[in-house]
Amino acid sequence: MQLKLMSFNLRYWNQSDGEYGWPERRDSVAELIRRENPLVLGTQEGLPPMLADLDERLPAYDRIGEGRWPGGENEHNAIYYRRDAVDVLRSGQFWLSETPDVPASKSWDSSLPRICTWGIFELKPSREKIAFFNTHLDHEGSEAREKGTQLIWQEMSKFIQKGMPSFLTGDFNCKPDSSPIKFLRSQLTDALHSQGKGDIGTFHGFRGAASPGPIDYIFASRDVTVLSAEVLDCEVNDILPSDHFPIAARVSLETGKS
């Protein structure tokens, strides 16, 4: 069975973004998602009004995830999924801290509370199950990125050990030579890297030309075969949809080659 997955940092609604503000980009973001038609999509930096806009423009999708502040406010790591093709069996969220069940908690040198949203999805009609994790690591704290990665792996590996195909998407704020990415590559398949595209940049700051090396990734457990992966470095409706290029991967749940 083949699946299409995406990871997309939406760029939060910053009033100083001017011509690249969310109201100017939201239609292009939604159009790109509809065009790619992923089965499951991990997003980052979505504020509640932004997600409401996408809900309206993506009628084929539902989502899971809460904000990083108590009460579900502020940025989400929302996971969108096509309701015609998958059911959510379980879902949850934890904070990347020493007290992961405490909302808005942070530890180490993290500048902000950081979260990981996850879901267990059942594919229709096969009823095969997959685990999908989505995160956004801290942009300042190197220890927070390392410890946060270990915490995510600790939770994700529980499903891998049960033989469940598992995926991790997100903005890791880490280049490929960083210790968190080296660690994840030692345990999982980096979709872009597996296709010889592991040096293509994903953050461009609305310049349209990314700095070398990705900071956005799609990882898959070793029992998954990555068939293709790409950085979606394009304008939509004559505007860059975000300050990050989203990434997409097509995978097969047959025995992995990596």
C-alpha cells in the first residue's frame, strides 16, 4: 500500500509580514495541499485563526492537535488527515520537557514550550495501522533539541517495537550534521536523504532561495520503503506559501529497503 505524506511549516500569522502575511498566503497554502493531496500532513506554527481558515478551505480533511499553551491556545502542531481514507483510533500530545504531561511546560534551554502531537490512524479499507508524530523543536536551545528528540524517540519507539509503521514529521531547526538528525537517521529513514536529496534546503525566509541543508524532515520506520521525496520549492498563485518549503514523500508499507 502506498501513502503520500507531507510536512509543512505554515509560518505563524505575523502582522509585520506585510505582503507575505497569512491573509495573503492562506489560499495558496490550501491550494498546494489540495494539489499534493497527502493522506496525512504534519503542520507547524498554525495559530487557531489560521487553522480555522484551512479547515474551511480543506473540506476533505479533519485534524488533531492542540495549542502549546493551557487551553489549547497559541501555536499548534496540527496533523491533518483525509477522513475518507483514514480513521483516528487514538491521539495525544506531549510537551518536550521533563514533565511532558504538564501543559506549557518547558525544560533545559528551551526558549518556548514545545510540543509533539501524535495519532494512530487506521487505513481504509485495509485496516492497517500507522503511527504519525509531528513536532517543532526549539529554535534556540541546542540541549532542548537534543533532549526533545530523545523524548520523541522514546514515545515513537513503543509503536515501532510493536511492528507498527511509524512516521515523524516536523521543523527540527537542525541541519543534517546536527546530533539530533544524526541520531534520528541512525534509527529511522530520512525520506529526502534516502532519495539523494538530503542537502536541499527548506528554509528560505520568503526569499525563494533556501539556505543549504534542510531543517524540515519526514522520517519513517525501517519497515517502510520510501519511494520518492521532494522539496516543494514553488510559488502558488504568484506567492510563496510560507517561509519554509514544504516537503512531501510517497512511501510503501511493504518491507523497507533501507
